[in-house]
Amino acid sequence: MKKLFRGDTVRALVRGAAVTVSAAALAVPASAAVAGAPVAVPPGLSCDTGKHAIDDYTGFALCRNNGSATQTFWVHLVCGWSPDVDGEHVTLRPGESGQSTAHCGGLGTGIGEIHVRP
């Protein structure tokens, strides 16, 4: 029987962890990783969300108030390894449109999800 040395044991553990992580990554559905996936929008608002065209760390919510009362909304970004961030609060009277933007920290993995909050 072959005697394992400390280096062999460490390599075996690292290989086992890599296989486990790879298998877990393959088990996640592709739709779970899509940023800007459809989310619930507060009633009375119609919103488009997305990432800035040249900056994957900046997200926005562009909304129109189709209701009959004044509403306030803001964009909320889920930023992966960095803390989540909220954009500025925007108040819209009926018929008005406005945009809220936010920026994830540069040390993180960028935007994972974009939500509109009332």
C-alpha cells in the first residue's frame, strides 16, 4: 500500500473540491444567472431595467407612472461579492417618467440582479 505524503493529501483534497464546485456550477440553471431577469414592478408603474451600455457595474430602472397617484421608486442592484446598492429615489406624478441609477463596487463581480422598489 502506498503511503501518502502531506503534499499528496493536499492535492487530493484540492482536486476533490474542484470537482464538487464544477458539478454544482453545472447544476445551476442558465436562467438563474441572467441579470435583469423579469421582476415584480410596483403597481401603476411600467419599467425597463438594464445595465449601462459600456459599464457592466451601473444599472438603471426607467419607469413611467401609469397610475392616478404620485409614486416613488428606486432601483436596487444585487452586486455579487460587493454590497447591494440602491439608486436615488425618484417621485413621479401621473403620466411622468423618470430614471434611477446605481453603481456596484468595482471589486465585486458586477450586477447579478436588478429590482425596482416602491
